[in-house]
Amino acid sequence: MFERENLKKSILKILKMRYGKNLENALLHEKYYSISKAIMEFIIDNWQESNKIYEKGKMAYYFSSEFLIGRVFGNNLINLGIYDELEDVLNDLEIDINEIEKSEEDAGLGNGGLGRLAACFLDSSATLNLPVMGYGIRYEYGIFKQKFINGFQIEEADNWLKNGNPWSIRREEDSQIIEFSDSKVRAVPYDIPIIGYKTKNINTLRLWKSEPIKEFDYSLFNEQKYDEAVYEKNRAENISRVLYPNDSKDEGKILRLKQQYLLASASLQDIIKGFKKEHSDFTKFPKFIAIQLNDTHPVVSIPELIRLLMDKEGLNFNKAWDITVKTFSYTNHTILAEALETWRVSLFKRLLPRIYEIIKRIDSELVKNLKNKGYSDELINSMKISSKGLINMAFIAIYGSNTTNGVAELHTNLLKKQELKNWYKLYPERFQNKTNGISPRRWIGLCNKELSNLITELLETETWIKDLTKLKKLECYINNEKILKRFLRIKELKKKQLADYIKEVEGIEINTNSIFYIHIKRLHEYKRQLLNAFYILDLYFRLKENKNKDVLAKTFIFGAKAAPGYYRAKGIIKFINEIASLINNDEDVNKKIKVVFVENYRVSYAEKLFPAADISEQISTAGKEASGTGNMKFMLNGTPTLGTYDGANIEIVEKAGENNNFIFGAKVEEIEKLKRNNNYDPNEYYSKVKGLKRVVDTLIDGTFDDGNTGLFKELYDSLLKGTSWHKPDHYFILKDFNDYRKANNKINKAYKDRIKWAKKCWINMANSGKFSSDRTIKEYAKDIWNIDSKGL
């Protein structure tokens, strides 16, 4: 693939040119940078050629506020097929490839499943030679680096770019000017190569950085007004400083809106610039351009494209609208009302007055359209884009695009039947389902090489990594104890690797012979980390009462970040950390159970957690999780699901069987009936379910200390009294508690028979083929974007 001596020379040359150092005195991050740049030199020609080929036909553009790509060094080596070869080269230079991998910072470009999905989609697109380009924002400090101080989450800046990023190239010539009512900024693109698995094609992720038009005012500086001299620089750079800035005040809301508009406007101007190199007739725009909006964050792109076509290209509204609808598609990721993004009209009028004019025009066209179809005033008012001083971004997305898709079968059905039923009746042909998927290269090939090698050995081919449906053939080994024992030994190894890492970074020693229950996802009430916490506390109390209780040793591992302004979520983190402190320091029980809340959960940590899990915690309230992708990563690594009938859990169970997973809790239909009849009283469960009152009361009885913040009392009241904005226990934690406890008891029993347990794990892995992002992206390409593969 490359000439070894030339690669060595390139590494040493870059090290000397950039840092003025030789190998002997170079720091680890300097070696990492030089090696990565040498690999960039190796791939640059194919990257350029890929762009040339793609530009000749139709391309799809994926707009997303997040691309959670994590560390790319190891993944790129595996996809290029040069991992072992490079390891040999580095050994010659007395460099440990594992230390190089560990030195890479996780890219601070995302927070949760939304961003990780986008990253998997780009990986699959490149692997399949599909002409797809990603557009996002180059956040200088990511979302935040999480620290725990006295059990509280503390946010610190995530300076992931402090040593530079060898995988990105600044494209000054493609900068775009972005205009707000109060200022102008320059959006500067940085391109990152997206390397497909064993293909010459290399795709592109373009990230925008916000910079000032005038970086430094010398006159003001000369007048000794030093802060004012760099005011515009700081103001402009704030736009791309942090992912999801706290928006509890208007200043934060304005900054978020600026972020969204910068992504939309810069990307669209860039696409139009490319289109005009080859074409002048904008009616052909949808023939060559397809744009996918990943949730509502980039939806301002719809009125922005209309603005550009009207104000810059001279089209009338009707032509611009027709082109826009044919160009855009929208992925909905939630049915949570608070996540179906709305903006105050006053903010749009203040910051983006021309965009607001266009939104008003779109809204008036919608109303006219609905009236012509005979809709009642009441129904029209419920579907208006601008209503009661708010702009509904999801409604703009549905009305202004040619398809709307959900991300799991249950989620899509709920959109059609409940949350967006009026829109589905209006445009049934526009609604599709595209069940999410994950990249097998990252989520087993990279993070579980031992299991990958076993699969390759048994299937006698490596091609399964590009066609995950081939794993189905592994079912023939379900009664082969020799193979199942090899699988269990691999799981034991991954558990030891995780335990060693946790000891190193968290300072907590865990029992690798215990059952690893792993609950890793964004902290939100509907994901019900609190339900898990209540179960752990109940188990603790029961063990205190009966030390000889027949309970296998268990380790409960959490990983989650709470949004800086989401105080209830922060209260849940503090509560779990209080429980961990109580249990881990109690000599009576800490040999039986341990609790670990890993600090600063991120992609590189996830790569250690997913392969080591015995149980995948997927316990969201039924009907609230759109899909989930963590559940798929666990499944691919041979981990049964402890979960509800929610999101993609349902499809996982359909593939692997309910008898090989542990499903519990109220289904969507039951929850909807309770809501409809308004007869759910959590106090009934609180008082009648054995042990439940005891654990809930720890929120207020002095068992735990919330530092006089009132966070625990607020949590308690939210469960039993409700608030002005929701009813008591609106995520049905108390209702599902006993059923969850019973499911845990089943796990305790099932885990004892190691071979039978291995069979459950094996069946899950063998039936995970559907959940490859390759399958999902093929569906997008065929059913939505209408693009074809184009290989070098």
C-alpha cells in the first residue's frame, strides 16, 4: 500500500519541519501529528480524484449540527487496510502504535446518538463509494469536558484542538460571508477526509469555523482600547466556540440561532458555488443536489435556500419553493415535544429579518393550501408554521422537503399516528422509515479485534465487515461449546481491559467476574437512569437485610453528560454518585455490588465499554426513544438487552428473540391509555410496591446530601406531585419499577448457566446484521437521494 522507507522519511521530515525535533526528543502528541500527516500525504491523491468524480453527477449533502467522529487514527488505518503494516513501520522507529492511538484527542464535534449516527453514515457512504458530503461546525471547545466534584457534574472547556488537528485542511478559498442583522462574519471551511473501508474513494466532512471580517482594529488598539480592538473577533468566534451553548437566557438563544444559520447559509452558498461551475439553469438543481437535514437544527436551511435563489439568483418565490422542496429531505429524531424545536418570532425578526419574511410567506402558502383542501380553521391553526409567537421548525421541515423519515419502525409509526398525524394525512407519500444503523468497522472491527478475528476465522472471510448480514451464518455454531467458550473468554478479556482502564482513570477497582450492567447514553429523564438508580439502591437495602441473599456479583456502570442548563438531569447524576459513594464504601456489600459513573463519557471510552458489557441497559419509557444506536452496538458485540418495548429494541427482539433478551415494562398502548384516561397515580405504586417507598424517600430523608441545592427534593416532587409543566412521574418510573426488578432477577438466574448465557449472546451477535449503517445508507441513497455508487 505504501513504501515503508518513504513513509518513515515522511514521518521524520514532518516531525522536523513542524516541531524542529527528532524522534528521540519528540513528545507523544508530536509523533501522533507527524504520523497522521504522513498518512494524509499517502491518501491525498485519491481524495482529490474522488471529489472530481463525485462533482460530475448527483451528490447528497448531509447537514448536521453534530458529527461525533471520536478518534479517527485507528479507524482510518483499519479502513485503509494498513494497520498491521504501519505497526511494523512504527516498531522499526521504536514507536508504540497503541500509545499513539491513546494520545489522540476525541474530536469535540458532538454529544450523543445524533452525532454518532451522522459519523457512522459518513463512514458507510465512503465505504459504499456513494457521493455523500457532510456539513457541520468546527466547534473549538466541543460540548464540554465533564468532571465530578463532590458528585456534581462540573463543565470544563474541551480544548480538543490544543495540539492541532492533522486530519483537517483549511480551505481559505471557499470561505463564505454570513450576514446577520447586527453583524457579518466569515465562515471558513476545514475539510476532513472520510476514508471508506478498503476502497480508494475518500469522502469529505466540511466543518465551518466562524471568524471576523476584520480580525483586529488597529485604531482602537492604538487608542489603548484593547478589549474593543478584538471585540469583533471574539464575537464572531463565539459562534463556533461551543456545541449547544447554554440557552437559558436570550443571549444563549441568539448564539444558538447564529450557529444554525451559519451552518445553513455557509453550506448552501458553498453548494450553489459548486453547482454554478457546471450549470446555469437552477431548475436542474435537484437533479444534481440532494440535502438531508439531520433533525431540526439545520432546518433554517429551507428558507435560506429560498433567500439565496430569490435574492442572489433572481428566481421568483414559486420557482424557488419548487426547487427547495425537491432538494431537501428531513430526518426526525424525536417525538418529545420539547425537542421539536421552536423559536420565538421576536428572535428571528431581530436577528434574521429577511428569513422571517420568507417563513411568513411559506406559512401563508401553507394556510392557503390547507384551505383549498377544506381543512377547518382549528386544524389549520394546529399546523401553522408560525403560531402564538413561535416558529415550529419541524413543520417547516415537513412542508419544505420531499420526504420525512423516522429512525425506527415504532418511531415512524408514532409519528404517523400521533405526533405528526395531521401532516401524514396531508402528505402520506412523503413519510418513510429508515431504521438507524452503526458502522461495523468502528463498533466491532476497531473496538473488538479479538471477536472480529474469531468471526473472520469462522466465516473464512473478512467481507462480513462490509456485509453484516453474513453474521447470520454463525448461528450454526450455537451448540458448539468449544466456540461458545472461546466467545466467553473474549468477553472476559474485554471486561479485564475495561476494568484496568477504569482502575487507571477512575481509581475504582471492579470485579471482572461480576455481571457488567452498562448504561451509557445522554442523560435525560426519559432514558430513565433514575429507574436504574432506584433498582441499585433497592438491591443494596435488600443485601443489607440479608447478606447471604442469592445474588451474583454485579457492577453497574453509567456514562452520561447532562446539558449544562438541564438541572434535573444534573440532580440525577449527583444522586447516582451519592449511591455509588454509599455502596462502594460499604464493606458489607461492596464485594457483591459496585457502582461506577465514568467521568467524561465519550467515543473513545465507549469503544472500551460496548465490548465489555454483559447487559445492555435500554430502559427508556416506551414511545420516547426514537431508535437508539447504543443498543445496536451492544448487540453486535454479543450483549443481551435489558430494555423496554421502545425504539429499535423492538426490532432487536424481532431479530434475536425475546427469549434471548430481557424485556419489561409498559408498552406504548398502555401508557397512551393511562394518559388518555388521566388515571395514572404514581403514589399508588410508591406506597404499595415493596421497597419502592424506601428508595424514593432517600431523596428527602437525609440518606444523601445534595449540597443544599434542593435538587433531590425537586426530583422527589417531580415523581409524586408533578410540576406546573408536567404531571407526576411523567416517564412512568414508579410504574415500571417492579417489572424492571423482576427482569433483573431473571438475569441473575440466567447468567449462572454460562453456556446457555453464551448462546443468548451469540444469537444476538449473529442476528445484528440488519443494524449496519451500510444497510441504512443504501436505503437513503435508493429511496430518498437517488444517487449511485461511483468508485475510483
